[in-house]
Amino acid sequence: MGTRGTALEMAVLGLLHDTPLHGYELRKQVTGLLGWGRVLSYGTLYPCLKSLVRRGLIAAGSCTAETRRTRITYSLTTDGRARFAALATDAGPMAWDDDNFGVHFAFFAHSDARTRVRVLEGRRSRLEERLDQARTALPRTRGGRDDPYTRELQRHGIESVEREVTWLTELIETERARSTPLEAPAGTPTPKETTP
């Protein structure tokens, strides 16, 4: 399964983790998770749902809507919960890439602090590499096509990545601060040293 397929699978499983949903509502919520400008077609969603049913990760049941139309409602199975937990705690390179990061981030509440920090650091590292490449390529590109619109587009791209790197750095610091217990001031007795 490609990275976009994995992102869609994680989005569907994550949304069904909390409550069963029918196809229309799933499509609306998955489209929201996938981000601006990425509209999910039924031609993409329904094959994914059929695959998840076939693999035993979700179950399809029917319910009658207010319009007396029968709708298929999807719910997570035990295997689906296990698969979602595995995807939510995966901190490898697929979690950092452009297609998966947003969906992974949306379900950070289902992972531990160590996983979140690793994904955030991986994403930041990938963007810093991209930033270095863009800055290196900028002088070469100007020589071939030196018009103000190309320069503005390049500047906009670099500034967007710089903002995301700053945002990621702040998130990493926040995660680390939450997961690090406060240290007692020097000279404060530890619980073992306290006498009754």
C-alpha cells in the first residue's frame, strides 16, 4: 500500500475508533483530515472501505436513515483497533512524509510522548533538508529564469517551510516539557529521605 493509501487507512480507522459512521459522514471527515484542497472522491473511499472490510479491520452494517433509505454504517473491529494502534504508534519515516504527517498528527492523542517527539523530529529533519536544498538551488534557478514571479514563488516556498520548522520546534519543546517530570530544587529531600 502506498503512502496515500496508508494515510487514508489511518484516517478511516482513526475516525471509526470513536464512533461508527456511514460513508457520507466518513467522506466529509476524512476530507477534513487530509487537508485543504484535497477532496476525497467516493471512487477512492469506497474501495478503501471494501478492502478494510475484506481484511476484517472494519465491519459493515446497515441502518435506516430518517429518509427511510438504508445506509451502510462502518464500525471498527478488534483487529481494526489493533491496526489503528500500530499505525498511531509508528514513528518511522512514513509518518513524517507529506502524505501521512497531517493524518498522523491528527491522531497524536492515541500515541505516547516518545512517539510524538520522534515523528515531530523526523518531520523537522526532513523539512530542514528540503530547506537546505531549496536555498542551494535558489541561485542556480535565478540564472536560468530570473523573473520577479519565480523569485516570489521560491521565497514563499522557503518561508512556508521555515514557518513549519519553527512550529515543529515549538511542538517538540512542548512535548518534552510535558513528559519530563519537574526536578526538585537542590537540597530537597526525596520521598525516601523524608522522616515521619
